[in-house]
Amino acid sequence: MSLLITITGAKSLGPNLWEARLPPQRVRQLGGSPTSVGQRSVLFLSDFIFSEKEKELTFEFDAITPINIGTSDKVIVLGSTVNEDQMPETPISSECLGKGDQEFLNLCEKELSADMFHTAKLLLTEVRRVSSGELKRGTKKNFSETPDNFWYVVVQNRIDQLQITVRGPVEHFAQISALELKDDRGNTRFKVKAEADIGEALKLILHAIRKPR
């Protein structure tokens, strides 16, 4: 039987997303091969029980994968599944998004379906909860993350999808996500086709290799 772990004081930020507190040294004890960028740690849960009343996340040790170890005790927790009655109606806010991020969303609203625009907005908003930065538009319908281009997104309006490339070989992401991964000149490419892909996409983006500061 696997060890049972409970994280208390889990604050829901939206579907499949919580904020909690866990010291970096405790995160390191959870194993894996996480990156070490920024202030917040990031954890992924493949199976869990969330108590809205008690504000607790309970899971087995084997169900957790650390994606990033931050410098503070602030932790973002991503879950792979969640019951519909656990999904709060949290409005999507774009207040934290910069000019380049807004340009990306404007293009998505213009070129994609309403559902895919919603998906793109939610994905970018959740990335910004964890990782500060700003997208910069290229010569076509492509945007790169600045100042460190660890992820890159193309708006594919003809097929109503987002194509995302993250820094690092396919082997670096092989055990991280269920999305189909393809080699992109030594980096890794995948598609976001619907809102259901957001959790998997976040895991890949946040696991991308960063440049040393």
C-alpha cells in the first residue's frame, strides 16, 4: 500500500487547480526530476480526493509528480481529473496579462471558434498564475515567450487548434503528459484541441527547460 499524503489549506483557483503551501524541502522529498525556477513550486496529481469543506487534497505518494521546485512555500497543484461538483465557477481574469499576451488573445478571438478562444484564454491565464512573462508575436500567427523562450505557440485557425512547442527533447516530457508528443528539431511539439487538454498542456509548459539566470 502506498503512503497516503494530505495537503491542507488548499485554495481552489479553478478547475483542476489549487494553491497551497508546502516548503521547498518537502517538495524535494517527493522525488521526480523537477525544474527549479521562480518562487512557486508546481505539483501534478494523477489521482486524488479533494474536500471542498475541509480544503484538503488527499492522494497516494505514487500519484504525485513534482514539476517545479520554487524558492517559497507557495505551491500550485494541478489535478488530472475532478468531479463536476468540485469545479468552482471562477471567472477568467486577464488583469495579469501584458500587451503581448493580450495581442495573442485578440488574435485567438478573431481567428478561432468561441470554444477554442475560451481554451486559449484559460490556458494562458493559468500559465501566468505560475510563470510571469509575456508573449511576443512573430511574423505570422506565432508567439514566443519572453524573456526566456521556453514555450512557443502558433494559432492554427484553419483547424481550430493551438500548436505549442516547449524547450527540451521528447524524452524530457515522456512521462509528464498524456498528449501526443512530436519532435520539433530537438524540442517537443504538441496540440491543444479543447479545454480538456489544458491540464496536460500546463504540465508540459511548466516542465519545459529554462535558461539559467
